[in-house]
Amino acid sequence: MNRPPVVSPEEWQAARDELLTQEKELTHALDALAARRRRLPMVQVTKDYRFTAPDGAGVGLADLFDGHRQLVIYHHMLEPGQNHICVGCSTFTDNLADQSQPHLNARDTRLILVSRAPQPEIEAVRRRMGWTVPWYSSFGSDFNDDMGLGGGFGLSILLRDGADVFRTYFASGRGVDRLRLDFNLLDLTPYGRQERWEDSPAGWPQDPTMSWLRHHDEY
């Protein structure tokens, strides 16, 4: 194994302190980016979208907030009649601990999933995977298309002001990737995610991007 140098505790601490300086710089840069994100212009969502709630009830867009002012939507790639579960969306959803919902609610924010598949198909996946995050169906509406998903996945942030709803932010690809606890923890380890795109020491284990991921009941 082509490891980095093995050094004394004092040398390790010096190298760690040097890296910490750069980490703090990037943390402050992320703070500045978040401040800019909070000042992004927003667009009002005026179309009368209809959704099916987990209990089968028909609801409107404002109902998704469940009384909160802010809404985080993960657009899960489950299409009508789809005969597979997207591994990327599945492993991302595994990272959404239901215990986080009370903390989000305390800041007047709610987290949900939305898919284009009808609710019975969503329920079958939910039961298999054991997820408890509220999962709504946009079946029969233009919601996914109007959100610019193009059949893909993404994360939308919505703001409610009374009866008015606004879209404030959207992310896909690596923008959603960075929210995953599993990836962030692996990024702290010597081997990282063990994927070929990473800059790692020569000879360290690396596989094609995300080729190692499985549904959590398939490992």
C-alpha cells in the first residue's frame, strides 16, 4: 500500500493544524455562499398543482408545507410504472433521518419527498425500504416538468408567505451530493469514497463512480 508518510504525533499535529487553516477558510467561504444564497431572487409559483398525500388525500401545493413557512423537497426519481428503484435516490433517502424533522420544524421548515409515480407505487417502495419521510405523488400534474427536472432528481426549496408560494433555490448533481452524510463521512477517511474521480495516492482502492452503491437491503 502506498501510504502517506508515518510521522511522530508532533509532526502529525503540525500537518493537521496546517490543513485546519485551509478547512476554516473553506468554511468561511461556504458561510459567504450561504449568505448569497439567502439573497437570491425568487419566483412565485402560481399554478394550481395537485398532489396525493401518503394517506391518499388530494392536496395542493400550500398543503405540502403542513403549516410551515419553508419546504425542502427532494425530487425522488420514481416514475409511473418504473420497475426499479433508483440506487442514487435510494441511498440519498437513506441519509434523511426522520429524527431531523423536529429540528427542521423548530425552524419552521419541513422536509418531504415528491415523485411522479402514483401513491400505491410509492407506498410499495416506502414499505420495502422502511422510509418514514413524508412522500407525496405529483402523478398527473406538470410539477416535475415545471421544476425543470427533465426526468432527473433534484432538491427544491420553497417559501410560503400566507397563501403565496415561492421557489427560492434548486440543486442537482453534486449540489445534492454534498448533503449526504455517508459521502461526507467517507470524505474524512483515508480511502475517501474510493471512486476513480478522486485524487488519492497511487494504488489506493478506486471503483467507477457510485458503482459500489446498493440498496441497503442488498449489501
